[in-house]
Amino acid sequence: MSTTVAQPVDEVKSTPWSGGRSPFEVEYGKMMMWFFLLSDAFTFSSLLISYGALRFSAPVWPAPSLVFQSFPGLIEHGAPLVFVGLMTFILIMSSVTMVLAVEAGHRNSKKEVIGWMIATVIGGLMFLGCQALEWNHLHSEGFWWGHIPNKETMQEFFAKGVPLTQQTMTSHQFANLFFTITGFHGFHVFSGVIINIIITINVLLGTYERRGSYLMVEKVGLYWHFVDLVWVFVFTFFYLV
């Protein structure tokens, strides 16, 4: 009869397959946030891939440096990508303030969390305000869902000699995709601002201080960074390529 020699408890715990704390252990809410962001990434990817497929299969396409050459309210022409550059800077800085809010939460510094969260909310509102100005300006030039600019305006966005029929078709596609994708992203920014306001109110009320953890700030921070990352791709596809 064979006998099994039991290992000492200390020796069992020291083996690499004996259990203990998993390196992949993640809090449930944070894991669900990652699942949501992954599914949302698929949605944005499909939209941007559709844009890319149409963009590179079309014989001509509106030139970004000509379409986005204004600074609404200040400069009408001759400032390509300046305004969207400002929008991008604002959103990136709001992501920085979110990082600082999460870091302050790790130190249980309620006052700092409040300050950085308010700064993040302000950044989000500024970005939405800039997007509203840009949309209003493009709408005034005739760009909108299902609409295209008049002949004179449209010809400013293409190289000389491009047939009017091609200008009309691609301008229509560009307008529909631009307002759909940037609008979808803007909705995410708006949702993030609302969530950030709710989280900030809870911080003010001391909800997370009583819990002993500011994990909710970190969760909403993941969402905000995702929104920032998506804008980098939107910016590249629409404004640079």
C-alpha cells in the first residue's frame, strides 16, 4: 500500500500553483467597465473602418486643411486645424486632470479629488462647447446630415478640375460620416461629463470617504481616458488623413 506524504503547509503555499492572490484579480466593477469599453471600442472601430473604406475608395475627397481652416468667431480662412488642435489640447488636459484626481483618491485626499474632478468637468464642457461652435460653422456653410454646401463653397474644398458630380457625392458621404462619428463621440463626452458631475457630488458628500476607497473615481477615469483615446483616432481620420 502506497502512502502519501503530506507537504508542510508553508511548503505548499510557496509553490507557484498553490493558489493565493491571482495576478489577474480585478475588482468586479472595474472588470465590467473594461468589458463595456471593449464593446464600445468595437463600435467606434466599425464606424472608423467604414469611413476609411469610403475615404480611400473614393476618387476624390474634401481636403481637411480646406474644410477645417477656420477658427469660428475669429478667423474665417487661413487657419487650418488650429481650432481642432485647441479642442484636442483641451480634451488631453482634461485626461491629465482625471489622472491627478485618481492619484489623489489613492492618497484619500478628498479636497484634491474634488478640485481635479471639477477641472475635468470644466475641460469636458469646454470641449463640447468647441464642438458645438465647429458644428454650427459647418452647418452655416451647408454641411449637415443629408445636405451638402452650395457649388461655390464646395469647390473650395477640392482640387481644381474635379467634376461637380464627384464633389457632390463625396461631400455628401463626408458630411454624413463626420456628423455621425463626431456626434457619437460627443455623446460619450457629454455622458462622461454627467457621470463626472455625479461622482464629484458623491465626493463632496463624503460617500467614498466613508467607504474608505475612491475606486469609483478610478472607474470613471477609465471611461474618460477611453473617450480621449477615441478622439485621437477620430482626429487622425477626419482632420489629418
